[in-house]
Amino acid sequence: MTAPPVESEAEAQGPRRRRLRIAQPRSLRSRQLWAASLGLVAFLALAGFALDGAFQRTAQSGLRERLHSYALAYANSDFARDGSVIPPWDPPDARFRRPGSGLYAQIVLEKGTWESESAQGPELPPAEMLPPGKQVFEGPLPLKQINGAPGFAYRFGYGLTLSDDEGGGREIPYTVYILEDSTALARQVSAFRAALWWYLGGAGLVLLLLQMFVLRWSLRPLGDVIDELKRVQRGEAAGMSQAHPRELEPLTESINAFIQSERENLERQRNTLADLAHSLKTPLAVLRARLDSGSSEAELREEVDAQLRRMGDLVSYQLARAARSGHQLFAAPVEIEPQAEQIVVGLEKVYASKGVLCEFEIAPEARFHGETGDLQELLGNLLENAFKWAKSRVLLTVAEGAQVPGRRPGLRIVVEDDGPGIAEDRIGYILQRGVRGDERVQGHGIGLSIVQDIIKSYRGQLHVGRSAELGGARFEVELPGGL
């Protein structure tokens, strides 16, 4: 009997991860709309609860002040000789005379309690004496209404004393209570809540529609970028336009740089094939001419060998040129000092008889962002040229170039020697392909041309002049900062 297959942890978690991924909105507009909606609902809810609580506290405070004013009116009541209460002829509110009106007055004495006409019928909560000067506001307290139904009321109590002039200066303590049914306050709160949530709901809907419009307007540049990219893919546009917000400029510039790099690579490949075909045309024509001329076998063998070597050199050169010209747009940074040391060690062996000393002034933070082979070709040709013409000293200086906020810094490479230098009127001539500064010096005259091709592929500049420190030639390479 075979055991059931054991499901791996990754397989068990796979469907769960896929479900979570599917549950997430894939649109930026949907993400922002959901986030804005949740934030808006939370804000309106908190604002509604805060306003509701503030209104309740304000309404209760207003109720307390009103009951306090009624209590002061009954505090001025007169007392008979037997200690009974003589209330004001005109009560502060007509409801004190209507039984079960919802507004009640009580005066609690040591020997009894007086109640207003409105308290006839309802059963009010029990009351007790308060110390003189003490005020209390409490509620809602349970009571039984005139129809027997349960209800609630808010109560304000005020402890007072009355001086009995006939009793030898004796003080008579009493407490005034004013009660009001909570129904009126509940109606006010309910009306306020209905209006509050109605207005907050309407405001939330308006704000949500406004948020949708703002999101649609703010994300329109992303849609424009997508439309432009589709036109570039269909061949209807050469690249991305520059009419984009600052936040999207790095993206569009990177896309344009990538497009330009790919086009340059394609053009370079076509040129390499064309150059190779053109270069091979002459050796093939020579071989055809030899075959047609009826030359001897020895002469023909010698010519074929020479032309084959020439064609091999041409193929190697063109392939090396094609590999050297192409570079990655977003290449990792390359340390410069190890590459320079490797090149200088080899050159010092070649030119050991001259005893040339090469000095470095390389900034530790300087990096070359590109192909390692391009850096080797660039440094190798410049340093070899300097060793070739130097008397005893060569100076290599490497530092970061101009910096632009938000971009990686550029690079500046300077190679100087103490040789004879280059006359200003011969600089353009020396930089031509196949031209040597001195025909007596061994070389092919293409080293500086290779340097120019590499610098051009990195959109840099080459400046040639005289070294102020060593007195010889000075080659300065400036490579711009990247994206």
C-alpha cells in the first residue's frame, strides 16, 4: 500500500498566497480610492461621534442652567409660622401648575416635603436634604409618570438655609429640587443626530465624488505615460515626451534612455556588419584577382595566407569593437583602482627600459557605471599612450563629476604625462582614426579613436590639452551622471 503524497509547505501555502494576491486590488486608482474612502468614512464617523458627544454635553449643560434658574426662583419661597412652605404666586414656568407636565419642583424640609402641583400623580424619585450651599445635577433618574408608565428625569438640587428671626437666630435648612422629564432632551438629541448624520452622509458622498475626480485627474499622467509607451511600441512615436510631472520624469527619462540605448545597439550591430562586409570585400577581391591572373601555386599560396591573416585580423577587430561598444544602461558600479593597477603593472613591464613611474590620485568613492571591458579599454589606451610618450612620470587622477540631486554622480578621469605634449593645432588631427602623432613610434593609430568611441557611447566628452603639473599631454574624460 503506497503512502499518500506529502504536500510540501510551499505547495500548501501556494493557493493561500494566490488567494491573498487576487483579493488585493490591482489598480492604483482602486487602491487609492479604497484608502481614501476608508479614511473618509473613519474621519466622518469620528467627527460625528465627537459632535454628538459635544452636543449632548452642551444640551445637558443648558438643562442644568435652566433647572438652576428655576431652583433660585423657588429658593425665594416664604415659610409659614408652622414651617410650611409658601411657594411663589407666579411660578417661573406654567408647567409647574399642570399635573404630569414633566417639570416638577420639590422643597425638602426636616419635617416634610413640599411638591409643586405638577408632581401630583407621578411618583418622583426619593429626595434627601443637602448641606447648605451644595448643588447637585444628576440623572437620568427613574420615575413613574402620571399614566403609570416608567420614565426618566434629570434633577437639580440646591441646599439652602433660612434664618428664623423669631426663633432666636435659629437657621432652618431646606433643599430645593427641580426635575424635568428626559423626553425633551432625548428629542433634541435625536433631532440633532438625524440632522448630523444626514449632513455628514451628504458631505461624505460629495467628498467621495470629489475624491474620485481628484484621483482621476491626478492619475491621468500615468495614463498618458501608458498611452505614449503603447505608441512607442507600435512605432508611432520615437520616444517618450518631456511633458510629464516631475515625479514621473525619472521614469520617462529611463524609458527614453533605454530606448535610445537599444537603438544605438541595433545601429552599432548594423554598422559592425556593414564595416565587416566592407573590410572583407578587398581581401576577397584580391584573391579573386589572383585566381584569375593565373599565378603560380606558390604565389597563390602565399597570397591566400596573407589575405587570410588579414581577414582574421579584420574579423577579430570588428568583433572586439562590437563587444567594446555595447554597454548596459543600468550596469553595476565598478571599482577603478584595481583595474588601473592591473593595467599599470603590465605597462611597467613593457616600458621597463624607460623607467616610467605612474602615480594614482583616485577618490575612494569614485565608481565607473558600465562594462568592465569598457573601463579597461578606456584606461588601457589612455595609459598606454601616456607611457609611450612620457619621459619618467605619468599621473592618473579619478574623481566624481558634477552631481545632480536625485541622480548618481558623474565621473572624471584625467591622464597626464611629462612627455613632449601635443600642439593645440594638431589635437584634432591626432584624434582621427589611423593617425599617429609620430610615424616613427610603433602603433596603429586607433587607440584614441577607440577611446572616443567608448566615451561617445557613454555620452561623455574628451578634452585634450597640456598638463599644467607635468608639462606633457593631458587627456580628460568627463562622463555624465546616470539616472
